Amino acid sequence: MALFKRGTWWWTDFSVNGVRYRQPIRDEHGQRTKDWREALSREKELIAAAHAGKLTVASQSFARLAFKEALERYLADRTAHVSPGSKRSESDHAKPLRESFGASPVGRISADAILIYISQRKEMGISNVTINMEIGILRRVLKRAKRWSVVADEIPRLPERRDIGRALSFEEKTRLLRMAAVKSEWDTARQAAILALNTTMRGCELKGLRWRDVDLIERTITIRRSKTAAGERVIPLNVEAWGVIRWLREKDQKLFGQDLQPDWYVFPHAEGFTKPDATRPMSGWRSAWRSLTRAVNCPACGQLQQPDKVCANDECNADISKVKSPLHGLRFHDLRHHAITELAESQASERTIMAIAGHISPRMLEHYSHIRMDAKRKALDALSGKGGVGGYDTKHDTKSDTDAVSFSEVLEKNGGDDGTRTRGLCRDRAAF
């Protein structure tokens, strides 16, 4: 190994396992150094990294690229490893990174520069979740250049909200379904919502659903690809979900003919346009969902409309600036939370709920099934009435075991093989 100077900057030239490494010495901020002692220390780190396989000629070449070019290479390589939706998401989250670090060589991106980027994004009001996703892309680019280990200790992960979603009240659920039926352009969002409320399916699972996944004889849906491996499951259809499947099938038959192909998507791409394509999945119903959940009724004339300062009815012109829909902010994914909540409130066993929802552990089940306060209150009210009004009665605690046997027999008759008493989704346990 050898340290030498080029001008006023220190360089290193060494070989490990027959591979030669020749590069400038850079400090912890990615800047070339003039300090001999620092150069000597950094050279030892580079040699150790080369022995550990963390320093390669390819990574050195990648580190010299401008960040914009390195980012394009990274995104192109990711195409083979992620779904089209994930690819679009990463491309969108990479845009502010491209604007901030575009001309900088990857090897010169310092921890200070990353911290400044995070601070600027926070000042713009960007959420911690979004910033963490952006830094995740930057991290993977720097890892490819073998530079992330240099800055990793100084870049903390921002705290994220751990809210568990929203369960609807009876009034909110009724309003959602009633409002969704008002306009024909909300039909797809309405049918997707009913399926989510009655099957616990995620939005990505609904969009990826094909007709081969629908068993019209057994009345079941098979989820073949999901967010996790545990999401692959078979879900029996209750009356409401079966009605939606029939409606969607009749609609697709009108659009594409009677012979629906197994590989065609249940929610076809570009539905509502002149040339819908059943061989591609629908990109989503985001616009319809936003309009549906934000729509308000004018308190003066009752006209349904989007939020604004004044009523859209020219004859009314009432002030509606403070009118807000009770469904405002409701995410489509919250319908899955609500469905799991209703299953938990129905006293279904954890095994049954996990088989339907696709969870892998009781901890994840607890994360979603946030039993609503009124259900908790009813459970505690039942305790207060135990043994009569005014207190807990222990008078019968020493009665013979014969009564206990008869009580267990009643439970066995009322419940299923695991003590459940659910209807609808949990009716057909044989599907699992």
C-alpha cells in the first residue's frame, strides 16, 4: 500500500486479493483531505472495507457518477425486483432527491447535506413517512456506491405515526354507502368499498383480482398475491360480497362479451373511457374516493357538492366554508380496519380472523382490531350486572359441578367448533 500526493490532495494505491484500488482519500464528509494523519487513518478503513468485500472497483465507478445518473441506473435495476406500482411509487419519491442532489457525485454526498435535505423537507410540511421513504431510496443508492456506512450513524430515522386506522360508526358506514350510490361515476369505488367491508381485502388485492381467482361455485375469492406471504388466502363471500361479484361480472360481460377470460381483471384498466382494457388492472379509484368522502350537503338547500366557500347553487349562495363531511380524511384502507374490527366485536376467534384477514401473528391482529369504545363499555356493563344490581354476588360460587357442565353444553350448542358465533364471512369454515 502507498499514500501519495497529487497536488495538495492525498491518494491511496493498494491491492487486495489481486485487485488494485487507486483513489483519492476523502474525509467523513466526502471531501478530499490534505491532512496526512487523516489520510493514513482513512486508508486503513478502505483496506479493511476491501478485505470485507465492501469496496469494489464497480462501486468506486458508481460513486463517481452524478447522483442523477446513479439514480436512473438504480431505478432501472429495480424494475425486475418490484411490482409496477412500487416502481411508480419509488419514481415519484425520487423526484425531490433528483432536484436536490442531481449534479453532486454520489461519493461526495455527506451526512450534513442529507440532514439539510431532511430539514428543508420538514419545513415544507412533508410528513415523516414520506421523508423516510425518500431517504430510503437515497440509502440504497449510497449502499450501491459503498458510501452509506460512512453517513449511516448520523442519519436518524424520523418517528412515524403508529395510528391503527379508523373504524366507522354505524352512521358513518351508512352515509358512505348511501353517498356512494348517488353518482354513477362513483360506482366502482362503491363496489370496491363493499368488497373491502365484507372481505377485509386491501386495495392492492382488489385491483389485482382476476376472474380465475373467483370461484363462482364455492363462492370464494383466492388471494394469490398480497402485501405479505400471509396475505395469500381463501375468503368465502357473504351475501353482500357475492352481490358485488355478480354485478361486476354482468358489467364486464357487457363491456367485453359473454366469454370472460380467466386472466382478465375483475376491475379492468381505464374503465369509464372509450377503450377499457381487461388485460390490465385498474390503476385505482383515488379521484372518485376523494370526491365521495369530501362531498357535503349545503345546509340551506341540501345540494350535494364538493367543499367550497359558497354553495354551488346560484339561487342559494349560502356560506358552506365551515361545512365538512364526517367522512373527510377516510382512507380506503380504513375499510379493512373496520372489517377486522367488526369481526373482533362479533367474538370471532383469533384463528378465524387471521384466516380471513391474512395476519400472521396476534400482535398484528391487535394492531388492527381496535375494538371501539362502545363495545368495550358494553363488555364492562355486562360485568357490572353479574350477580344482580349493587355488587358482585358470590353466593353461588360453591354450587355443584353439574350446573357448570350444563352451562358449557349451552356454549357448545350456541358456538362453533372453536367457540365462535359469527355470521356471514365466518359461516363457511371449510374454505380454510
